[in-house]
Amino acid sequence: MKNILLVSAEGLPYSKSGGLADVIGSLPVALTKQGMGAAVVLPMYKKTIEQHPELTELCTFHVTSGVINKQAVVYGAKIGEVQYFFIRQDDYFYRDGMYGYADDGERFAFFCKAVLDMLPHIRFKPDIIHCNDWQTGMIPILCKQEYTGEEYKRYKHVYTIHNLLFQGNFPKETLQCFNISDHYYNNGDIRFDNGISFMKAGIIYADKVTTVSQTYAKEILTPEYGERMEGILAQKGDNLVGIVNGIDVENWNPTKDPALYKNYTATDIRNKKACKRSLQYQLGLRVADDVMLIGIVTRLTWQKGMHLILDKLTNIMNQDVQLVILGSGDNYIESELKKIEATYPHRAVFYCGYNEELSHRIYAGCDLFLMPSLFEPCGISQLISMRYGTIPLVRETGGLKDTVKPFNEYDGSGTGFSFRYFKGDEMMFILAYAINVYYYNKPGWRKLIKQAMSVDVSWDNSAREYKALYETL
């Protein structure tokens, strides 16, 4: 049995800022079901300390790394078969936020070094160290270049890119936070834009690099999506692998979701209409079964295609539809969306912020889920919407292309709708097609719902692929 140590800057149920936390919350559990040992190591943030007093102190040691000389305290917890470790250093992590500080380079340099220094002090003995995103990218090079012990030599390294846009690029002076030689800067291994890149180091020194869908693994080899890392990634060859994410099917389960007005199953979807009526009533929309209700749950950013939505909002609302949007982000997008309730009374609603219970009700109560992303490494919302029988309409990019099969009106196959080019007119063409199917092909729409709900969006398939990848090491 192989033991996998997953290293991340965030992970449920202890910390979250984005989809990475969902992965770290679910993948280790799925790996244990595949007969593997799994543990997770995270920074111990202020909120973790405040919200989880049950964590137990395990050990203390000093971390010396370049100009860094700080004490690390390791805490532990166990949930089911998964062991959790937390690196506590209050100068770095006892803050209101997780990222976005001027000393982020130093903070996560400490974290990378502390993770490796921790290993002799804990009972969990990993075979593979699985690092995630830029915050952990220096671990493979540190392990291979700084540590000489036999136990460190036997570790294999997997590095997962969840979003290539965020690379951990810092000034050259950040090298002072490490004991590694300037040689690795001068030879280009960690140099990027006359500074250093944690992500570049992770890509080069990991034994395997993965990303969160097969299509995204191909897209990031191109200048359009490669964020100037495409040449570095191309050097990995067959050691660059795409494995699509899953979702927590216990948390996202329409058959027993406590947030829903009524529960329903793939074999009996009648209560889905009750969920729709309840959502319409709650949000002040006209309560009606016979109008298409379109939902959006997202960060309000250019990446998520929100400018396409704004550009075509009048065209969308000229259709016989209702619209509900839940999210926050770009100030301009927020301010524009705040106008829609006055412009389209009882037909459009914008909830600025995030509400977990409302998100569940939107996934269940809507007919169509709109996700026109510019790029999407994997995407979780389309998986949730299919799980709830709300048909996704997506752009064919990254994980959206891999997980949503376009509807074929001739044989009835498919799980959603999709368009190829990032253009408002193309989105509107497919949206009009989806609206037409909804109103004039009721049997086809019902079949779409059942096919979408029958897709296995759990972590089981992904865990099997990760297990196969680990075994190659």
C-alpha cells in the first residue's frame, strides 16, 4: 500500500478560498477507498485556530531556511481514515486572510521547508509527496537538492496545477528564504521574469505533473492558455497528465440535501418543480412552472465569461426566461448586475456575495445552468448542476469540454449544451437552441435531465486514475 502526503495551502473542512480546498477535502478520502494511505498537511491559519480547538499539538521544531529562522508547531487531527497535519507559525499565518500579502513568498517558503522538516517527527511515512499549486511548488527542488538523508531520496513527487494563471512569481530576493544555490536561478530552473517562480520549480522538479482535466492539459501547451509556461510544460512530455476532478456527492445530493424545499431522484424528478417554485417565491420571481429559469453561481470575473453575460444581457432577457445570479468579484460586474432587478422586475435577481444554502437551491431549482468561461481548468459547478438535473450550458474549454456532452437532437444523447468560440453571438445561438428544446421538445429535455443525473461525478473514477499514476512511480 502506498502512502500519499497531499500538501496544500487550503483544504476542507479547515480552510477554503476556492476549488482547491474542495479537491483536498475529497481526494484523500477517495484514495483511502482505493486502498491507499492518505494524509494532508496545511498551514494553520487564524480561522483554523479559532474554529477548530479540537486539534492536538504533536511536535515542535525550528525551521532554518536562508534568512528564515522560525519555530514550527505541528498539530494533528484525523477524520475517518485521513490524517491531517497543520503547520503553525503565527507570524506568517495568524492573519485574517490566506493570501495576498507582501511577504507571501517568505510565508510559503517557510511552509515548504517546514513540511519537509516535519517528516521525521510524524508517524505517517509517505511514499509520494503530492503538492498542489504554487504555494507548494518549491518542495520537490528542496527535497532533491537540500536533503541528503535516504528517506528523502526515496520520496517521489507529484505536482498538480489547479490554475496556471497563479504562478507564485516573486523577486529574485526571495531566494534569500532558501538554502539552495544561485546555480538553480542562473541555469533557469527557477528563474522567471528576472525573478523566481514557485510553480516553475514544481513543474521542473516533480516526477509527474498533473492538471485537473485532459483538455486543460493540452490547452496549457499552447500560447493561448500557457501563461508563458507552455515551453516548460512541453518538456515534461508524457509526464504531464490530465485527471478531471469530482465532487463530494454526499454534500451535493438531491435525494437528501437538507437545503432543498423537497428532495428528488433521477428516477423521480417531480419534486424538482417544487424546488423551482420555492426558489422563485424566495427570490421574488414570478412563480411559474412554464418559464425557463436560468442560474449562474460563480466568481464575477472575466475568466468566468461574465463580460459575455453583460454584453448579451438584453438579448438574454428578451427571451422568455428568468435569471438568477449568485456571486461576487469584480466591482464593475457587481455594479452592472445590481441594476437587473429594477430593469427586469420579477424576472431577474442578483444576490451579491455567497450563500451556501441558496447555492444548493439554485442548482436544484433552475432548469439551465450558464457557465460560459474563457478558460476553466476543471470546473465544479457544471458537475453539481448535472448532479441536480439542471442542464449545463458551457463553453468548450478545459474540464467543461471533458465533462459536458452536447445534446444531439437526432439520437437524444448528451448531458448539456456547449459552444466553441468565446463570442457572445455564439453563446446566444446555443442559448436560443437550448430554450427551443426546453419549450418545444419536452421528452428530449426530460431525457437530458435523467442522462445528466446519471453521470458519475464522484471522486471514484479520478481516484482510480491517481492511483494508477502513483503506481507508475
